Amino acid sequence: MTFLLSAAALCASGWALLALLGLETGRRPVDLATAWFSGTGWFALGSLLWRHGAGLPWGRAAALFLLGAPVAAWALRQALRRRSPPGAAGGATLESRRPEAGPAATAPRWWPRPAWLFGPMAALVLVVACAVLLHGADTPTHTDDGLRVRAYAAALAFRDDWPAAALGVLGMAGAVPTFVPALPAAFFGGWDPFLPAYPVLASFAALLALAISLA
């Protein structure tokens, strides 16, 4: 539950960032999946610069600032647009900037044909996706002689304990596997050894949603 709440906050931040950049498509499944990637990328990069660029302590306050900055910027822009005269506000989504469709245009068909061939393939993809999610959510992050690198990096981020030797762990794990799993722990104050696996599974689900939605 703590990860689901953190994922919702990351998606909200990412959605605001997409809106600020004018990269919304107007299609909810596409925008939601893209918001996960943009939100986690923004949060991880901001956390990396915050902690190791500026040398500031990383914790709940820093996480709230990084998550809320795109949302606050989007809300400010919306307020300024409402106060501006009619017709002065610019910007549009990618969907609205496309040229008008002609009379012969038809709606895209996302379900491929023939159904007798692609139906079993879709069922197989669904079964495999469920198996991956169930297995990944129950896979321990420890090995016989210690923690996996991505789990160790996330634990260091949660503790905000970065000795000089630990910077190599950050370089191997990367910013997203380091700071995104530490977000629920920073918010709710408890470390779960399975937390490093959840962002990987969420990214897999978002990528699968994009592959289906953009077909």
C-alpha cells in the first residue's frame, strides 16, 4: 500500500511535467504510463542532484519538494492562464496539434486481426505478465552473501548514508533504482526489503500498457 501511494504521487508529478512540456496525448492509458516514466525520471534525477550535486540531506522534505514542484508549476501556469485575456493562452496537447482528419479517416483499431491467431497470443501475454508480476513481487532482494546492488543502493538512500565507498554502488544501480524505492520508506518511515522490486514491476506494467495503447 505504501508503494501504491508513492506511485500515485510519482504519476501525478509526472503528469504535471508532461502538461508543462505540452507532451500530453489526450489518451489516458498512454498519458498515465508515460507519467510513470517521466515522474520517476524527474524524481530520481532531482534526488541525485539534490543529494550528490548540492550536498543537501535527502529525506521526506526533499521528496515532497521534488514531487510537488511540477504540480505547483502546473497550477501556477493554469492560474496565470485563467487571468490572461481570452485567446492569449497558448499550448496544446499533442493530440490537439494534429491536423484535422479528413472525412475518409477512420478510428484506429487496436485489436489486430485475425482474432483466431492474435486472441491466443494476447492470452499468453496476459498469463506471462501476471506470472512476472506475481513472481517479481515475491522475489527476495538478498543473496547468500548480502543484498543485491539495487536493494543496497535503495537502502543507502533511505538511510541517507553515503560513505565514499558507497558511491560506486550508486553508479552501478542508477538513480531510478536507488531513489524511487526509497520514496515509500522516506514517507512512511519503514524499510521493506521487497521495495526495490516494485518499481521494476511498475515499469514493466507501464511499458506493456504503452505497447498495447500505442498499437
